[in-house]
Amino acid sequence: MVGLSSLVHLRELRVDNNKLTSLDGILQLDGLLKVSAKNNEISCLDFTGAKLSRLEVLACERNCIGWIEGLEELANLMNLHLGIVFVCGANVRSQQSHLNAAKKPDALTTNSQVMS
């Protein structure tokens, strides 16, 4: 996604069904609270160096996630919705083992199928 850097007051972004391969274009939008990127072609989520400190909800159902990195950058993430994710060679790397879901045990929702 390109051309979003000027949207500094954007609070919610829905980019479902757009054949996106990454979320790189939103990593500096520090005002975002909710992102929905369902049913795309996202293969990895890398939040290393992201400025998404206010992000509370991230919905990435129906993607082929190969790895997730830098979740510790999402300090306020309360809900990570992976739903039906086709995890290809799963490798989740984060130093934040509880993913802020410890506050709300039902906040992390997954129903993953590992694809080889």
C-alpha cells in the first residue's frame, strides 16, 4: 500500500479482498486503532520498527501467513484475529510471549491450518 503516509488522522482501515501481499504501507500510521486485512495474499506480518503503538485490533483472517515478527511493537494490541489462516511453515517470533492477550484470554482468536 502506497500513498497513505499523509493520512495521519486515520483511525480505522479496511483493506479486505484486495489481493494485498503485505501491510508495509501502514507501519508508520501511529493513529491507527483498527486494521482489517481479511482475505488477501499476505504471507508475512513484520512489525519490526512499526509505529502502530495505538493499534488495538488487527484482523487478518483468510491469508497465507508464513511468519509473524515484531508483535512487541504493538503495545496496545488487544485483539489479533487470525480466524481461518493458512499458516505456511509457521514461525512466530516475538519477545512478547503473552501478546497482551493475558489481560483478555479470549482476545487472541485463531483457527489455523498448517500448510506445507
